[in-house]
Amino acid sequence: MATSNVTPVLSLLGKQIELLEAFQGSTKRVCGTVLAVVVAAPGAPVSEAVMIGRDYYHLDDCKLLRVWCTPEVSMPTVKPRIAITLEQETFDVIARLAELQSRSKGAVVADLIESVLPPLRRTIALIEAAQQAPEHVKAGLRSVVEATHDDLLKIAGSGNQQLDMLLQELSSAGSQAGSTPVPVTRGSGSPQETPTRRLINRKNRSGKGD
């Protein structure tokens, strides 16, 4: 396609969402870093991809949009990155929490790791000291580590129990609110005397007699 057949309208971010909505192309996520977006002349090749936020999509039906991309996704930060493999249940919990907080799953995992960073630093220092210590000192350190581990398990168990109790209270409150009938009072007559009320009245009368 000749250069004269295209007019640059966007570079990097810009208004890709508006373009996509205008062309109403079907989408399929792919990987790529958007370098430039141009409007092509009629009959030009279909674009490779268009970026919306941090997601990358393929346009199947649009014939007027062309996007040049690099083969890899650009990293929004220069911080070190790691890839981890999770159990499905763990992934589902993190994904749900990220959805409720309107955050990315990576941000949730990063916060979880940051929250345990101080204990991890102490653990590293303890392991390094243990590696350089004599055998009798290592035995003592081992017992301390085991005791600390048991204490942490107890604390975690207590926290889980408190959360379970809170959830149970919330569930009970919700069920009671939906099932407890609202008392209806008609007229101005005196309330019906019950055995408990009869006993109270009897005590009141005996107190007045004294």
C-alpha cells in the first residue's frame, strides 16, 4: 500500500476505542504493541490489531483501518516481572477479588506479596544466620522457627474463624430479616395477658401492698 493512500490520525493510544466503535468490527484478542494507527484508502488490507486500554484486539471486518504492531506486548513498567503458575481455585479467588476491587490480577498478587515482605526479609536473615551458625546453634534456631511457624498457623486459623463467624452473622441477619413477621397492632385495647406478664403484675401488686 502506497504511503499516499494513508493519513495518520493516531499514534500509540489516542482514540482507538472511538475508531473501533465507529467501524463496529468483530474482535479477537491478540498480542502486539500499537505503534501507529492510520486510515487507509478503500480496498486497503485489513489491520493487524488495535489496542483498547491494555488489551489487544484483531479487527476482522474493518476494511478502512490499518495498525502497525510489534510482535510482543509492551510492558507498562520497568519494574522486574515474574510469571507464576497457580491452582485453579487460587486463580479464581484472585480474579474475583480483582473484579470486585476494579483492579488487575497482577496488582492484587503484588499487594499480597508486599504484605508479607517484612516477614520474608526476617526469614531470609534467619536462614542466612543459620547457615553460618554452629550445629548446636542451628538446632536451637530450628526449634524457634518451628515454634514461630506454629504460632503463625494459630493466628491464621483464628483470623479465618473470625471471618467465618462474621459471614455466619451476616447470613443469619439476612435470613431473619426476610423471615421474621412484623407485628401488627390493631385498636387501643390492652395487650393479652401472658403467664410472664401475669407473674410481673402479681409481683407489682405484692410490692405495692408492702
